[in-house]
Amino acid sequence: MKKIRVVIFEDNRNLRESLFKLLETSDQFTCVGAFANCERVVENIEETQPDVILMDIELPLVNGIEAVRLIREKYPDVKILMETIFEEDEKIFQSICNGAQGYILKNTPPEEIFDAIREIYEGGAPMSPIIASKVLRMFKFNLGKQAENSFDLSSREKEILKCLVEGMSYKMIADTCFISADTVNSHIKNIYKKLQVHSKGEAIAKAIKGKVV
């Protein structure tokens, strides 16, 4: 069984080392890098080739929000899970718009951290209930500010895009829409093409910014 490769960006040494040890105790994960800042974030990702990144939002030199943007430009497919002690709406919104796919609080129990990493690796968008409610609130707020832009999406494509925004995995979307996983993949490819994006994070950001759904 392939281990999920994880990289940590966390300036708190004790927390960084605790997360490293936690991941290494599991037979499902391997921590291929743990860094105190994002000064060399692109080079760090190139050297470690992770599947999932655990990213602190408040970092010295280059903060997590900016780091997500830098990573997404060079590595559009890597999964990014934000970690923070803060629940500030705007920071959550900015990090997701920059391409983060999930968001958890630092006091999340170990087993839930494992679950979140597995979920994001498999295509989901894990968020704690508190954060999910904040994202939806920001989503609705921005819908009210933006002019509607459908991008010629069909009603089914809009339905699936809305499911992505709400953090559903492909399997959950298939179950919710009563279609097969292959059909979900086909619709999502069409959505990406119409929105002119290359990842789920970009699609969600465009949906939020442009009142697509």
C-alpha cells in the first residue's frame, strides 16, 4: 500500500515535531519534510514531492496564504490542507481562493487529522463544521457582490460545482446526484474546461468570486 507523502510548514517547533512524529507512527503516511517557514517553499516542494501539504496560515517571512498561491502556480495538483488557530473569515476565504482545498484547526484531534489528510488526498475538501459555515457565509456574501456569470454551465454542472464548493468528495457527489463516479469525473472535466481552470481549488475560487452557482 502506497504511503501518502506529507510535508509540514509550521513555525512552532514543538507542534512541527509533534506532527512529524504523529505522521510517522501511522503506516498510511510518511512525512517527507517539515519546515519552519515558506522562504523556499517552491524549492521545498520540488525536493520533497509531497501528495499533501499541511500549511500553517500564520508564518514568518512568507505567510501561508501567499505560500499557497506560489505552490499552486508551480504545482497545481498537490493537495493543500490549511492549519490555524484562527477562525477569521477573510483569511479562510483568501487561502481557499488561492487554491487550498481544506481547512482544519490546530486543536483537531490526531485521528481527525489523519481523516482530513486521507480525504483531501482522495479528492475531498475537509473542513471543520465551524470553518465550513464561515466559508459558506463568505460564499453567499460574495455572491451578493458579484455579477452573475454562468460560463455556459449546464444545470447538472452547476449542481456538481455547488457540491465541490460545499466540500463534497467525488463519491459523495455521485451519491448525492445519483450518478456514477465516472459521470462525476466527466462533468468535472467539462466544468474545468468551461471555467478555464486546472484544479478543484481554482474551480471553487472562481465559483466563489464570480457567482457561478
